Amino acid sequence: MFDLPLYLLIVSMVGAILAGLSCSTLGIFVVRLNIVSVGYCMSHAAFAGAAFGIMMGYDPLLFAILFSIGIAVLLGPLSDKAKLDSNVIIGVTFSLMIALAFIFLNFVPGVAATGAALSILWGSLFTIDINDILILFLITFLVLLFLILFYKELSAILFNRKLAEASGINTKLFLYTILFLTALTVSVSLKLIGGLLVFALIVNPTSTAYQLFFDFKKITVFSPLIGIASCLSGYVVSLESDFPLGASIVVVSSVIFAFSVIISPKRRKGRLLL
Amino acid sequence: MQNIIELRNVNVIYEGERIPALYNITLDIMRGEFVAVIGPNGAGKTTLLETINGLLQCTSGIVKVFGKDVKKYGNEIRKRIGYVIQNFEIDPLDPFIAKDVAMMGRIGRLGLLRFPKSDDWKIVLDNLKILGVDALADRAIGKLSGGEFQKILIARALSQEPEILLLDEPLSNLDLDSRKRLCELLSDLHESRGLTTIMVSHDISYIPEICSRVIVLDKGRIVCEGGKEEVATLECVSRMLHKGVKHV
């Protein structure tokens, strides 16, 4: 174990920390707004984008990012204009993206190309380099800055969108920004932990924090911390057991969530004070 | 007196509907007026309030508040209007603290990139105290009773320091004593701050004495308007409000 070059160890560990931080920070919004399936949708848009990139002979990651952001830009206005539940639109676009991915891959002969596109879905610790870290750092910085600068507006929207709008907050602008940042984070995290598993990193740490705290301020602090802890623990498990990194992170974060449900103060039986 | 709310031939038709929720409403409300809107369920009372603050866009007609078109300046206008929403369902596990919910009312007024200061918190805590819920300031919002939560929402609207207060059935979850005290508080606020107030109710007996005008809505139309005593004696109003209710 740990017989990897030091450089690769450090780069991949920093990548895991940044992915955990950014995804679980965005999870605060995604879980509360009940748009959890947006993660599925964006990761499969990235898959379709990667397939398109391979078909055209370009960098699959670049097109993965473009497709993911394209979906984010479409989702908000589409659900507002069409007055459809966002989960309905996400369900439709999710299957559309899978269909597109298979059509694109159909034009590319050979198993290797399909494998390259699928690697976007599963991710790999060893494919990350310093440039990816820099991009991930930039995205994480943007996400944290957004949360800190607009905390009061965001908390009001997450409490109740209609009341927030009644107080004069431009709720649409904030919701679209959340979708945009989610797409950006999902697509950039793909290379490290994979499109399918990045979704778990968005949902699990935040859901754990929601189990433990009644105060939204504490959730905004602890969700990213639980995300980082899940990533680091999953990283160690992956190195020790030779399990895939993404799968290890998901298993660890799911165990932490299950534990939080058991110890949650929200389910504690009432006691009579004497 | 200055005209603060102006509706001209306003029609509101919800998407997919053919029957207007509001039909050809023309209404002027003066600064400092206390107006009550009564009517049976589905009369369009909530639609009227949300058309005034621009949460709902009218299908045709003009809505002006503070002399500005609500369609164009919605967010700017809403920062100056307090709104107490009706029948708000709350999840018992909601991760929000009562005083933070009350502070949310001031957010639009504070503006972007400004954080609440001690003065803002003082206003919020004062309003919680006025409503008698200051002891609940640090409680989780989902753990409050319906009446307590209603008072937090009213404190939230008051913390906004609004020029217009829109109240949608504000007394619905309150016990008799709380109803009486809230009516007194609304009357005091109206007198001391000159707060323009529009209060929706389905029961004329809940309307405070200070109310200067009662508007009766039915099927999206203004059926009649006048003083509280005057409207209360109208037989058609009594019949409309008690329609479908069997007295045993």
C-alpha cells in the first residue's frame, strides 16, 4: 500500500479534498431544493458530451463540461417557462442524454473509444494532473465565494422561495447560478471520482448534516467538512484495499450517513424534564 | 392622501384556466389606509394580494405600487412590502432557527453584499418581543406550533419595516386571545407608523375596528365596499360568507 509516487499521492489527495469540498457545498442547495436528480442528469450529459468529443476527435473532457453546462443553462428556464416540475424535465433530459451518448458512440468503431467515454462516468485517481487541480481549486473557490457572499439570500431561498421573492430577492438568478455551478463542479470532478459517483458526493455529506443539525448555519459549515472527511477516508480505503476511488468514497459517505440517521437528534425520543 | 396602490382593469387568469381569478378589478388604496378584503373561499383574495406585490403577473390591466409598474419594478417594490403568507406548511425537521426566519424579512431591504448588523438584529428581536415570541427566538422553526409559527411570520414581515403590509388570513392559526392581541397590535402599528395595511379574511368579525374600508370579493369581482359596520349589515354579504355552512 501507499507505494505510489509522492507527487501523485499529494495531487490526488488534494483533488479528493477539493472535490469533496465543492460537491458537498453545492449539495446544501441541491438537497434542500429537492433537485437531487440534477446530478444524474448532469453526469450523463457529461457522458454524452465525452462521447460527442470522441466522435469528433476532440478532448472528451472539454465536451463533457460543455454538455453539462448546456444542460444547466437549459434546466432552470425550461422548468420555469414550461411550468413543469424540475424532476420531470430532468427525467426526460436524463434519458435523452443516454440516448445521444449511444448514438455518438455508434459512430466510433472499437471498444477503446467506448471505454474512454465510460471512464468519464467512473473516473480515475491516476488521470488527474496539476492542471485539473488548478481548475478544481478555482471552481471550489467560486462555490465558496458564492455561498459566503450571498449566504443571506441563499438561506432565504432555501427556506421558502415564494417568501424570499416576496422580500424582493431575485430568486431566479440565484437558482440558475446554483444550477450553473453544479454543472461546472460535476463536470470538473468527473475525472477524479466519475460522473456517476460525484452525485453521491453531492447528496450524502449534506444529507448527513441535515440529519444532525436544526440550524442551517451549522449545516453550511459541517456539510463541506463531512464531504472532505468522506473523500479522505474513501481515499485511504481505496489505497488500502485497491477498490476504485469513487466507489470507496461512496461507501464511506453512505456509512457515515447511515450512522447519522441512527444518532440523529431529530429522531431522539422526548424526555420529561423533572 | 397619496395614492399608494393603483389597479386599473386588472384581470388575472391562471395558466390552463379560462375563468379569471380576478375580473376587471379597479382599485385605489391611499397611503396609511387600513383595508380589509373579505370573501368566501376561492373569491380571489390571495390572488389580489399577490397581484399587488407582483408575485403573480396580471394577464391584463395595470398594477402600480408607489407609482411604479409592478411588472417592471417587482423586486424593488417588494422590498418595501411585507407579506404574511397563508397556510404555510412547515416540515418538522426544517433546519432553520426562528430568529433567522424573522431576519429573512430584512434581506431584500439590506441589499446584496451587506450582512445583518446589530441594529438589524435589534429590530428583529424587538418585533419578536412585540408578538410575544422572543423566548422562541433560538428554537427550530419546525418545532413550533401553528400559532407560534404564524407569529414568527408576522414578525418577519414587520422586521422588513415595510411601508405596506399584506396579511393573508393572519389570524387563522391563532387562539382567541392571540387574535385579540394581534388585532390590537395591527391597530397600534397602523396608527403609530402610518402603515398601509391590507388584511384578507374570510370572516368579517376578525377585522379590527380601525379598518377604514372593507372590500368584498366574490368569484374574482369586487361585489361591494364600504365601512365595516355598513358591509356587515348587508344581507348579500352575510349570505355569501356563510354559503354552504349549515347552522345546527
